[in-house]
Amino acid sequence: MTDPVLERLAQLMSVELPGLTALQSGLEVVRELRYGRVNVMFDFDAETKSIRVYARVPVPPGAGPDFLIWCLTTSTLYWDVKIGLDEAGMLIVHSDVDFDRAEVEVVAQVLCERVDAISELLDEDLVPYQLDHQLCTPAQASRWRGWEPA
């Protein structure tokens, strides 16, 4: 990542997102959530002047049409993040943020807020859904029921 504006963005975000790492195509931070360890990615698209922040997680084992309906319903509850499936069949929780180079401080704050929203959706919506519908392994259920944030 050689663009000085993007480097500044990474520097600003690293305050709220410790462990933020620069990659060839963007940024990555690992979050330890109730859901589990999640890689949150930031992909920069110069053509559309936007940044996609997202996390990819497996679709719950045994999930069917009811789960897809839940995904659609939950997407309507969040204005800032959406749930979908990617080309590999993974669940993707994502948000697209317009990238204005003149307001890099504002963009950094918005991206950090979107990371929080993605974390909230995974921990406060997906985890309870999976527990309520028995769409998790015994190890996941044990972790989720006993979770205490660090």
C-alpha cells in the first residue's frame, strides 16, 4: 500500500483497531468476538472511490431457507451493514463507504463504526439465531453461552 492517503487512513484507524495490518489490496484486522476470531478486511476500489469493509464467516451447518430469510430480514434492520453470500458460498457481512481523500479523518471514523456494526451483527444477532435454532456445534454453543468480553 503505497498511497500516502491510504497510509494515513490506516494510521488513523489503528488507534481504534489495534493490530490493523496493511495488505497489498487493502487492510486487515483480526477481532476476537463472541462469535469467534474474525478477520475484518478493507478493500479499496479506486474506480468507484469506495472502501468495502467486510467479514466472511461460514454459513451455519444445517442452515436452510429459513436462515436465508433471517439474513434478508436482518439486513433490513441495519442501515449500515448488509448480509449476503459471496461467490464461494461464505456468509459475508459488509458495508461500502465512499472514500473522499479530502476527509480522510471522517472516513477513518466511519470505517471504525462499520467494524463495530459488523461485530454487533455477528455477536448480537447471528450468535443468538444459531443458538436458538441449534445451528452450531457443541463447542460453539459452549463458547457463546460462556462468553465474557476481554
